[in-house]
Amino acid sequence: MPKVDPLEDHSPSGANTPMPHNRRGAAGEHAASIDPVCGMTVTPTSETPTVTFAAKTFYFCSAKCHTKFSADPWFYASGRAKGRTKQTSAAAKYTCPMHPEIIRDEPGACPICGMALEPMLPSDAPSEELTDFTRRMWISIAAAIPLMVLTMGEMVALPVRDWIGHHVASYLEFALATPIVLWVAQPFFRRGWDSVTNRSPNMWTLISLGVAAAYLYSLVATFLPGVFPEAYRMGHGVGTYFEAAVVIVALVYVGQVLELRARERTGDAIRALLDLAPKVARRVLPDGSEYDAPLENIMEGDRLRVRPGDAVPVDGVIIEGRSSLDESMLTGESMPLEKGPGDAVVGATINKNGSLVIEAAKVGADTVLAQIVTMVSNARRSRAPIQGLADRVAAVFVPTVVTIAVVAFIAWLIFGPEPELVFALASAVSVLIIACPCALGLATPISITTAAGRGAQAGVLVKDAEALQRMASVDTLIVDKTGTLTKGKPQLTDIVLLNDLAEADLLTLAAALERGSEHPLAEAIIEGAEARGATKAQATEFEAITGKGVRGSVSGSAVALGNAAMMREMGLTTTQAEAKADILRAEGKTAMFVAVDGQLAGIIAVADPIKDSTAQAIRELHALGLRVIMATGDNERTAQAVASSLGIDEVRAGVLPEAKKDLIEQLRREGHEIAMAGDGVNDAPALAAADVGIAMGTGADVAMESAGITLLGGDLLGIVRARKLARATLRNIKQNLWFAFAYNALGVPLAAGLLYPITGLLLSPMIAAAAMSLSSVSVITNALRLRYVKL
């Protein structure tokens, strides 16, 4: 097809005249016009941006609208833009990683825990808070270094205080610390104050109390040293904690910057999914010309060219060309699929070798990729049951820590050595600083966030955190047969001739009869007959007999196709033929008899082929400790044949949808935890009733809505991946919780000075700040290991 510049004039006459991008009209030359991009009324002046397209001049209210039009003039000039619906992006919303119920329209701090809100959908845009905190971190470090030299220089043969005088040194410390505490640390105090007004004490409550206590004590010691007893004077005045306050601020910022960077990495999987979709699509116009248009301008019904090596821009249907498509980025399956006219394609899959023209069927938020991103994003904000323990502890954590700090302060004042107040203040500040509920609160959600993204990369979509946690502990898996173990598309497999009628003739008669049938197996017989060279014929006097088969007249012959009961009803003996039919049934096939002019003419067998990956998946599921039960509506013989070939533990045949639900409830009463996998509308009740519902991504939408986990690949290997992911996630969460609990259980008593009478060890507030900062970073770093878990 000819390529075209979309900024050229495509007039009906066929003349292509290059168009000026920004021609200015003279004032008063034109009447009011409508901006085709935003719909505003524009009164043209000499400064009004204009574009000429298709022999028509368009006027714009601003350079922004002019730029949008220039990028895709046909879209706006043709009026297609008017049918586009405006969708609000979740990326414009912000939420707290620890408290997903908090949703805001702009970035800020969580009113409950004080953590920085993050976009609901991760983006590549730089974090304003990370930029601000990084700047404040370097400023605080720049002040902390000379303060450390001033106060601790003597330890490394740099007695700076002796050189410049102790009083000058104290004033210099004050000058360096004051802007850090009053300006650099302002976000800390603001969040600490918010925690008090919101009655939600959190880590910022503790940090702001600790920094304020150290600074105010030092302020009084510098300018009003006389208020302290003589015992507090150390030669040249009362000791100060200016350096501790500044170093604490610097270390907290270091921890916050590391944490914010690590938290951004937990959204890498979602960002990778978003990046799968191309930013432009090559639109094919009605006259055959084509050009690259912004993806957001593509609408249902548009024709798009997908060239070799390009990503499919939206979900659609192939109308021209054949190619193989790599869907591994969405499903985890590495084998490309051959597709041609009439086949559906999914946005973000890769066209390997042929040129395709597709018709857009789903765009924007309706595409499979957009729904995957939404589901993963929702899973990030869900809460796992194991989080309940952390929530209960966090609810009393801060008040408990403040109480411990007060008790430690009083105990040092009463029982501590001189100077008692200095020791009391140091221990109280250390307790306040080291106790960080952030690590405890992040332990579960940060793992869920990372796991949801990792699962999406492997074709395992987690609807909520509870489903993921339960998946780790289920012991029984119930699977449907059709569409789950099998491909869900029956095929003609065997033709057994019982008289001298030729195979092609038998298939011609059977296919003609089935063209009037609505039975699920009819299509398999028709397609199989055509593939084997049968000619087309029409049936008359067609009659469908419920539960038995069909009959009619084809080319003057009376033809019947059905089960043994139908043949006996016609007075035909099937005794000898039944033996041959039983052989086929034992192989998991459905056998049907064909009678022509009152005589048995043959047996036709149809089977739903087992997916290539099913046997391997069953073996791996057994290795992962799952008992596999097949619950199907098929007859006992066929079901047993399939189960035997796959090594399935138990078979429940002839099971209706309600019975599947009853089976789940029965197993639960026996003490089992059950996962149910299915793909049909009839599986929805059972999926909802199971501890974990698993929908095959090739199935019905209602099944996916009822399930906690959806497998894009549509086979049981996805369940293997889901089980491995669930176990790795739960293990990771437990590690995080253990670390957070152990850290505080050891750190708080140490900071309070519990070991001082035995070892003489008292934790410095600066060391406490460093430990506090690293605690959250350690939890996040551990969670990030899930990005590399092998599924």
C-alpha cells in the first residue's frame, strides 16, 4: 500500500498538496470557527494557529490543540474524534502502599501512616517526593559532616574545638543544625503533626519527637547552660546533641530515598506491561493510504497495519494476511501461534514474520492488556489475611514505644549515673528513633505488589492477595475436563465402516445431517468431513431427537446419526458394533452410530484432544502436594479414560454445575482446602465457592469474574506457576514479618539501655537512626527477590 504523509491535503480530486503546519490568518478575514480538537469556538486573528487539510482550513485555540491535530489530522478532520469517550486514568490517582483505602487525586502523605502516596498505576514520570527527599538528603549530609568533625574530631586527631574555641564551636554547631532541623526536616515535623491531629501515631510521630527533643535540649544547653546542674558541665559547658539531630535527619532521609527507590522498583513489572503496547498504530485509510497515528486516537472499527516485528497495537481481528504471533509476553508460552483472516489478535503481542491488516475490536481500557494491568494494580492494593497480625500490632505499636521511651527516661533519671539527664535523653531519643512501624506495615503489601507483577509476567493474574495466600495452602485441586484438561474444541478422530459404503460417502451423509444440528459435536463432524474431502449435501425432513441423535433424508437416502438407543428404536441390532464403539470410548472418544436406509453403515468418533501440556502439569501438581480431582459432565467411561491417561487421582463423572459446588462443600467439611479450575459459564458457581477459584484465560468472562486467579495461558501449567508463586510469596511475607518483629524486639530494649548494667553498652541515637532507616529498606529488598522467583 502507498505510504502517505498525514499532513498532506487528501482532497477528493486526488491532488496531494503539502500543507503549511502553522499558517497564520489575517485578522478579520474569517468568521468564528470551531477548534476540531477541543471543540472551543475560535475567532481567527493573525496569531491564530491554522492547519489546512483536505482542502479545508482549521483554526485552533492553542498551540497544544494545533500539535494534537498535526499528529493525526484525519482523525479530527473526519469527525472520528467526536465518538471517542474520555476515560479517567488510574495513574492520576495516588494511594498508600500500606493503607490501600487511602486514595487521593494528587501526591502527598498518607494521613494514617505518613508514608508517601504512590500512583495507583506506576509510571515512568519521576517521583516528586523522591526528587525533593534526595535534595534534602544531600543538604543534611553536607551539614552532618562538619558537625561530626566538630564533635568527634578529637577521636581522629582533629581537635577542631580546641583550635577555634568551644564556645565558637557550639555556636557553629547551632548555625549548621538550625536550618536542617527547621527547614530540611520540615516534612518530618509536618507528618508528625498530622499524625497527632489525625490521631494516627506512626513512625513520623517518633522521629519528630526524637529530633525535636535532641535539638531543644541542645538549644537550651547552648544559650541557657546555667539552668543545668554543675554535674552536667563538661569543662567548657553543657554537652549538646546538635550533631545527633542532624545525623538522624540525614540518616532518615537516606533510608527514605532508598525506600522510595526500592518501592518504585516493585512497580517495574506493571511498567513493563504498560510498555508492551506501542505508542503509535499504523492506520489504514479508506483510500488505501496509511500513516502512524497516536495510539489514544485509535477507535473500534479502525483498520490498522501490523508490520513484521511490530507489536499489535490493540485487540482486533485479522482481515488480511497471515503470520505467526508471539504471545509469550502475556501468556508465558514461548511457541508462536499461526493466525490468519478471522482470527483474533491481542494487543502487545508481537507479529513475527507476515504483514497483517487488523480491524480494531477493543481499545483503551477494554483491551486485554489494560485489563491485566488493572487486575495487577488492584491486587497490589488488596490485603492478605496474614496482614491482620501486623495490623493488630501496628495499632498499639507507637503508643507502646512512646511509653517505653518515657519509662526509660524516668528510669535513667532515677537510677542512671551522672549526668543522669544526658543518659535519660539519649536512651529516650534512641527508643523513639529506632522503633519503626514502617517495616512491619510494609512486610505484606510490598511482597504482594512484587508478586502480582511477577505473576503477570508469567501469565498468572492475581485478583486479590487473599487468593494468593490461600493458593499456597490448598491441598486439593478440582478441574473441569472440557477446556481445562482438553482444548475445548472437539475433532473428528475415527471412522469405522460397517458395510460397503465408502468413507467419503458416509462422511457426506453425516455432515449433511449435522448441518441442521446445534449439538456441540456437530461442528467437529462437519469440519472433519470437509477436511477429508467429503462433498457438501443438504438434508431434508430433518429431525432432532433429544438425548438420542438426529435423522433426515440426504440425496434420497434415509440417514440417522446417534447413540445405540436410537439405533435400537429403529429396530437395528448394535451388539457387534458396540464392541468396536467401546474400544473408542475407552480411549476417551465419543462414538456415534450412522444408519443409512435401515442398515448400520458405520461409527463416527469425536474427541476433545487433551492439551499437550496437561500430562506434565498433572505430574508437577502432584510434586507440589496437590490431589487432583476431575469433575466433569461427561459419561463415566470417557472421563475415566482421560483420567487414566493423565494420572488424575479421582474422577467425578456426570456432574452438573450445582453438583460441583456441592462437591467443594463436601470436601471442605472433610477438612480440605480446595482450588477449583474451570473455564465455562457453568463453572462460575464452583469457582466462587472454592477457597481459590482459578479461571482459564481462554474461557468465559463470568468465570474470570468469579475467580481469584486467572491463567492467561489457558492450561494447567499456569496452576503450577500460581502454586509456586503463592508459596514463594507467603514465605517472603513470613520472612519480612519475622525480620520486622525481631528487629523491634531486639532494638527497642537495646536502645532503652537494658544491657547497660551488664555490658556498659548504650545505643547512640545516630546508630538507632541508621538501624531504623535500614529496617524498611531490608524488608523491601527482600520482597524484591520475588521478581526473580522461578515459576
